[in-house]
Amino acid sequence: MMFELNVPTKRGTVLNGVLFRPEEERKSDTVMIAITGIHGNFYSNPFYYNIGNTLNSDDVDFIYAQTNDAFGQIDTYNVNTGKEETIGSWNERFAFTDEDIDAYLTWAEKAGYKHIILAGHSLGANKVIYYLSRHHDPRVEHFFLLSPANLNHMMSGVSAREKQLIRNQVMRGDGNKMLPFPFMGWVDCTANTAYDWQFSGLLNNVHTEKNGNFSQAERITHDGALLVGTYDNFTDGDPTEFLQNLNDHLPTKDQNQLIFVEETGHTYQMKHQEVADAILRQIQKWRVSK
């Protein structure tokens, strides 16, 4: 069964999530919270249904956790101001990552879950890295990074002229206005949002190079699991080496589990159920080790 969640952040913006639970009145002591990536909604990432239903089959609750950019635009409201808001990939600010993830963790804590697994797919995985590098949150038992995104590769098509246009628009005080071109060729957004992507470095925390800036990963004290499809084209190279390189920079590398799903890409085409089964097996292993 699925239940809509309306989760308020500290700034008041309400995020919309979905709780997968086997029965209305029955709650597991374990929940996996999956932070979505850009445009990573149910329509573009239907594997969330497989994950939720599969975890429910073994009495594990699952939260599909939309943040600001699951869609281009999301109509919501602000509990602090009482006003309607429109959020989305068009106006996301990466500095809100802490608040967004904390909102879902706070909801799960108040709901009484004893075991919380913090997951993220694509840019959502980068957000989990960012959050855990800054908060050694005791509410989180393990992390689960699903196909982290190589932002340098994603932004490789942004021209020098476009970068300068972004800088100029922000510098003259028009950062909240829309860019005159789609960022990366497919994201209609404000100059401030594009600036966060291109220049802030806040979520640019996973790299192909062994000497890339892994300072965020190096501050994480949690252990967990990392998963990628071996055809993932968001890695700019060998997805297997990409994931191993990230793990090598994690202090808990010897405790972490690496999972490679053969012959599938960034959104696990044709392998949705295989991914869901792999996630459940890992959670079962953690349960046994407690």
C-alpha cells in the first residue's frame, strides 16, 4: 500500500513523498528513505515501485523521498508563511539539501522507526554524501548510494559562453530570473540554480579521477552499500571503477558492500526487479549482523 507524505522542512517548504507499507495499520521497525535525483520521479524512474513492493514483501517500509527537483515544477506550500509555492529543478538551491534530508529523517524518527537506511539515487546519492559528510547523524544506521552522478560529465556540454552568461546574470543581481537557454541542454532553470550546479561544488563530490575532490566522502563515518549498473553512462568511464574509486575514499571502505548490476544503465532498464532484490538482500544481511 502507498500513502502520501507531506513533509515540512525547517524553512517551511513542504516536500511530497510516498510511503510504501504492507498494511495500513502495520509498521515495520525498519525503513529505507530514498532521496530522488533531478527529474527522478515515478514516471522517469519506475524502479521505485519495484523497490517499495519488494521491501514490503519482507516487512521493510520504504519512502520515495522527493526533494526540490524530482520534477521541473512542483506545486506545494509553505507551513511557515501559509502561502503556496512552486519548487522544482527550475529553482532548486543545493544548500537546502541538509534541510530536505533532515525533514525526512525527522519524520521517520517521530514515526518510531528503530532502523533507518538513508539512500539516494543519481543526484540524490550525491545529496546523501553531502549530508553525511556534514552530519554524523545517529538516526541513520546505513547509507545506500544508488548510481551517484558524475556532475563534471553531466555538465561537460556547457559552453564557456554559457558559463559566463550564468556568472554575469548572478553578478548583476538577476540570479532568480530564468536563464535564456536550457542549462546542460535540458534543464530550464534560474541563473542561481545553474550557478549551484556549475560553480558551487556543493554536490560535485564524485569523480572518475582518483585524485578528484573527494573531501566530502572522506568525512563520512557511516558504512553502507553502493550500487551501479555496468552500462551507466553518467559515470564518464567504467562504472565499476567509478564506484570502486568512490568507495576507496570512504573511511568505511572495508565495511561497505559494492553491488554491480550487469548490463543496465543509470535507471536500471530491464533490471528493475534485480535491483530491488539486491537491495533487499543487503538489508537482510544488515539485519542478521545486528
